[in-house]
Amino acid sequence: MDTMSNQPRPGKGVCKIASKPKETVCEKATDPDLAFAQIRQEIQEEYAEPHEKPWIIGFSGGKDSTLLAHLVIEQLICLPRSERTRPVHVIANDTLVESPMVMGHVKLALEEIRIAARAFELPVIVNTTTPKIDQTFWVNLIGRGYPSPNSNFRWCTDRMKIRPTSNYIRQRIKDSGEVILLLGVRRSESSARAITAARYDNGSRLNRHNNLPGCLVFRPILELSTDAVWEYLAEHNPPWGGSHDRLIQLYRHAGGGECPVVTSTIDAPSCGTTSSRFGCWTCTVVKKDKSLAGFVDSGFNEFMPLLEFRDWLVQIRNEPVRRLARRRNGQVTITKNGVFVPGPFNMATRQEILDRLLSLQEKLGMMLIRQSEIEKIRDIWVEDVIVSAERNAEMQHVSVAGRL
């Protein structure tokens, strides 16, 4: 029996086994677009460099990061085992409030990559980063009362996306001295991506990361067009097995694009843009969640309550009756123009959000908030009550002293 018959295999026209035992030769692809041959050559050459800097692939599960992972893992399979010396980390970020269908796809893809890595004995490490418990969306929104994020106060991206991924990269830098971060960014994806890409244009294959000392950035698919990406994914099965049909269907249902991996606040505008992008189902930075609405329009009516809850979070943000007068530090904020800026949600609103969220969680039968988050929220509430009581007592003492 052929024990490898069920194992994933690399795409057609990429590798062949040489006549010599245990030796693999990688050929240029027969794809009419020579860009892919050049990309494979760059990946092969960079991986063969005589140093031990680990690679880190930022994997969002979207088309671009999937293509990047596809090409890199395919290249690893092409190499003889003795040359697979550089570890390759494939990391995704789970904000814990990701679109359910998208996160479901990402988890399946990561597990498929993990299984293939074991089967082919590849030095691939698969990981998912998450925000720390005291920095999750619900702990900040419900616990601390932070108002629903908008473009002027987008407190979520740094805490939930940038910090977890950056901390993972910093740990690898600490372990190895330097790392190479592979990003599936493309110049033609959008004007914002083009601007971001230009920040690293120095004429070299590797560029220093602007915010992470010890991190070099490698962008193999930078110059590919969107059509080229889709054509390749449709025509080539992933080296970890199966096909890219699930990903293609995901885009068809949502009509969206992935929120990219971000490792700096300068990249953050790509998270929460007005375009139809996959991301957090709670995202109130966008005026309308087009991707989640796309899933509903495609027949996934079970997500309608999520849309309604998200819209409610947008609505209550600017209702004065729901906000405290003072910020969490006790200060009253008035801008130079004399505009009063209210503080966090009051305790009654925070409790209402939690009650509604738990009711929604029970109705849908899916995990929306973790028990550990609820416990952290209640700890913060207790602290807030104590601080508020102490502040009121101090103000009352000052008031009495002033009358004496």
C-alpha cells in the first residue's frame, strides 16, 4: 500500500525528484507569468543565505498571505531534508472577535499546514497570537467602558492586533538576534497598501522594519496583480493538500478582503477601512460591515444578530446619557474649541452591553466572550467602584474645606 497516497503534494510543474537519491531539484514554473518564476527564485535564494535568521510569515488567511504561505511551503518541500535548516513560523492573529466564518477558515488552514509540515518533515512552526486578557475588546469596552472605536479613537488595533504579533516577533528576535518577516503585501492592492509598501522601498530584497529593531521585511509578491493572485490560487492546489476552493468561496460569499497583518500604527489604517474587508465582527470603525453583510446576503442568516449588535454598538457610542462626564483618570476634557468630550460608558451601559452579549451568545450557540474575560471585567468594575467612591470622598472633603 502507498502510505503517502493521502499526503498533500506540491503544485504541478514546481518540483521533480532528481535521478540521484535524496536529492530534489526545483525548476522554474511553466506558468506563463514569469513573475512567479522570479518570486520562487527569490524565495529559494533568500532561504539559502548562509545565516540562521528564522522566517516569520504573517498569515491572515486571505488571498495574499495564503499565496505567500503556498509559495514558501512549496519551496521547502522542494528542498532535500538536509537543506531545510531555517525555521519558518506561520503566525495568525486572533483578536477573539474575528468574523466567525473567516476565523473558522483560518483555523482549518493552519491545521492543514501543521499536518503537512509533520508529513513532509518541514521546519514549520504554526502559531496564533491573541491579545492579553486585560486588553481584549470586551474587557476594554465593557470593563473599562471605552466607547465603541471610531476613526478618531481606534483603541482596538494596537491592543488586539499590533501588540500580540509584535510581541511574538520580539521574542523570536530575542532568541535569534534577527528575524525575517515575510508579508503578503502587494503594491496594487490599494493606494494605502502602495503607500505602506513605499516605506520599505530601499532597492534591496530585505528592508529594516521601521518599528521592530532586529526585524527585516521580505515582500516576495509585492508586484503581483490581484488577477495574477486569483488565477494562481484557482489553478494550483496548496502544498498542504486539498484546494483553495474554500478560500475562493469565502470571498465570493463576503465580497471582501482580509484585514492584513499589521505590526505598526502606521499600517493600522488598513484595519477598519471603508472597503469590504474581513475583520472583527464588532468593528465600529467602518460605517457598514460589508463583509459580514455579504455573508448574510449569501444566505448565512445566522449572522444577522451579529450585524444588529454591532450596529447597536455604533448607535450608543454618541448617546450622552450613556457616557460619564469624566475620563478614567478623573479629568474633564474640553477641546481648545470648547467642545466637551465625554468619558467612558457609565456602569449601567456596560452592564447592559454584557447582558445583551451573553443573551446573544446563548441564542447563537457560539462563543462570543470567554469566562476569563467576564471575570476580568468584574474585577475592573470593582476597582472602578472603589476609585469612584474615593474620588467622590476627596471632592466632598475639598468642598467642605473650601467652605470653612
